[in-house]
Amino acid sequence: MIPEELQSQLTGYGITSFDETALREALEAHAPPYTLIKLAPWPARRWKCHYRLLVGEKIYDSQSAGEAYALGLLAALKHSSKTLES
């Protein structure tokens, strides 16, 4: 499950399904290729996260794969809406 604040931000962009698969598919539709890394125990303790999503030059740390996808998707949606406004 992803945090409620993240859910409400995604809802503003028309994303209403928050399961891991739906978020991954939406990310694949809106973002360039990405890499999701499940961290080993010692880096997870050091960085206080379990997953790291790499999208282009951006890094998103999260506690779950679904949250990582949601963070990447939100950034991609914000970027595309700014591009459309310009």
C-alpha cells in the first residue's frame, strides 16, 4: 500500500488504481525505461529504504515496489504536465 498523500496526488492526474501492477503499467506508459532495485539488507538499513527506482538521472527510494512505481509515475506525470503547459 502506498501513502495516502501519494494516492491523493496521483488521483489528481486520473490514476485511481494503486496496486503494484497497475502502478507499474502506468509508469511504463508515462516514463522512459527504468530500473527497480531491491536492496540487500545492509544497504536497506543504511538508506532506510527497501527499493530504489532509477528513471533517467532520477532516483526514488521507497519501502515497497508499489511506492517506488508511484513516486516515479508522479514525477513523470508532473513533468509531462509542465511540458504541455509550455
